[in-house]
Amino acid sequence: MIIILRESASEEQIDHVVERVESYGYNAHVSRGTYRTVVGVIGDEEKIRATPLAAIPGVAEVVAVQPAFKLASLTAHPEPSIVKVGSGNAVTKIGGGNLGMIAGPCAIESAERLDLIAASIKEAGANILRGGAYKPRTSPYSFQGMGEEGLKVLREVGDKHGLPVVTEAIDPRHVELVAEYADMIQLGARNMQNFVLLTEVGKTKKPVLMKRGMAATVKDLLMSAEYVLSQGNSDVVLCERGVKGFDNATRNMYDVCSVPQIKELSHLPIIVDPSHATGRPELIPSCALAGVGAGADGVHIEVHNQPEDALSDGPQALLPDQYKETMVQIRKVAEALGKTF
Ligand code: PEP
Ligand code: MN
């Protein structure tokens, strides 16, 4: 940790900073510049982080040398992680050149409908089926999902089509149940900082799809991933799904730049979700291509056979044919980059 002192810091204040640092049990290394003095604090970074160094008079800024997300960092794991989703004959790898192509309806609505959608996305090349059984809706009066019945449907349809399945857990009390049926547990944008839920999901052995919170920085996302990793679950896939912006022309602001940023900071795979990021079907194909072009390890797209009847997120769903065409384009970009799905 490095303490940067104010230009106005007096000699007494500098001495006091050194005394305090030593009293906390760390070594202090003072460097005097022309305008500013900096104090290097040497010791256990985790303990130093918890020490209120910025409260010492004369201190302008305290800068960490190591990122606070240790397990998620490239230092901990310099090679890109590959997360395996599914079991038996239906295993999808995400990361290290393998693209996770996740598709399906926003919500599981019926076995017949999910079956139709699953058949179409499988034919188009998707390798993971999605569908929400518990829906985190903005309004308490909106459709909340089919619950356990939906989980059963998802499992059966996934098995029938040889697709691993991902679904969201929104409540720590449901995690065990969701883990029983799903191959991958989704942590939604609204729950990215629900630390009790993150800890419960981290205790399972199931891969996790962690969506970026709508007001979360890239570092916040990595700190949330750290919660899951710290519980012994190393299979986390991050997902850029847009953040709140000032322009309501799109549902959210698609931050495609977070993909290369995360690649610089972390070994965890990161996929993009242009469906929730844009909320507009006509923008989804190009934003999906931009994501893969930026280095994403997969694409998450909502697909519905009758968007006008959908119980949630119908207006942003791609029709099966539109998804198929998008996948043709994505495949070209993936091939150009030496990636496969
Ligand atoms: C979803 O995947 O349907 C969903 C609710 O996504 P998000 O958490 O990104 O809003
Ligand atoms: Mn949705």
C-alpha cells in the first residue's frame, strides 16, 4: 500500500504518519519528492487494507498495490480459466477459446414452448439453454416465474436436447433447490451485491453466471466474483449486460469495453448479453458481434418463438430465425479469432 501525502503536509504530520504506520505493526518507507512525500507501507496487504490509513492527518490518498480481488486476479491465475458447464454428454466449456452460447426465453413458461425454443437454438448452434424459473421483476405484480415446476421443465427439456441448463437463483433459501436441477446458477444484475446469496451460491459446486449489476463498476463485479471464489467455488463466468445510462434509447448502456478491461485484470471468462444491454432486437446482432470481437468468451441472447405472448422480456427477444442468422454471423467472427463453439 502506498500513502500519498498532501503537498501541504508538515514535517510533524509526516513523522506522525510513520509513527502510526509502525504502531499498526507495518514498516514505513518514506520517499521525499520535490512536491510530495509518499510513504510505502510494507506488511500483510489484507490487514493494511482494513487499517484506516486515509484518516491520518496529512494523508491525501492511499493507493493499493495489489487488487482487492485476489482469487479473481490474473496474479492468482495467469492463464485464462476454462469453466465446464454440464455433465455426461452435455458439457460446454467457456473460456480459453471456447465460446459459451447461451440462449432461451427470459422465463420458462411451459414445457411445450421451452421444447420448441430449445430445438431451434440447438439447431442454430447454442450450447447452453437458459430460462428463468424465479424472476426478479421490477414490479411485484408481474409474472414471478414457475418456481420448482419451471426448474423441472428446464431440466427435462435440457436433457432431451443435450443442452446444459442455466437458471437464476434470487433467494438464498432456493439455492439448494436450484442447484439440484441446474448445471449453472445465474446471479442476476439486481443481486450482484446480495452477499448472502453470493456466499450461498459459492458453497455449491455449480458453475456460476454472474451478471454485472446495473450500477456496478468493473471492479465491483470482480469483487462480487471474489465472494463466490472465496467459498471454494472456482467456476465463475462473468457477464456484461449493460449498466444504467442517461440515454433511454436503449434499455441499458452496453459497456462492451468492460470485456477487454476484465481480460487485463482477471482470468475469469466474460460473456456478453446484448439482449438486456440493449433491450432492442434490431441492435442485438451487431452488439453480439462487437462483444465477440472485443474478446468475449460467449454470448447470451433471449430467444422466444412468440415474443408478443411472452410473460417477460418479450420486446427484446429474438425470433428463432433471427437467432439462427445471428449465430451464422457470430461464427464468422469467432473463426476469424480462432475461437470455437
Ligand atoms: C435475465 O437474465 O432474464 C435477467 C433478469 O437478467 P439481468 O439480471 O441481467 O437483468
Ligand atoms: Mn430477461
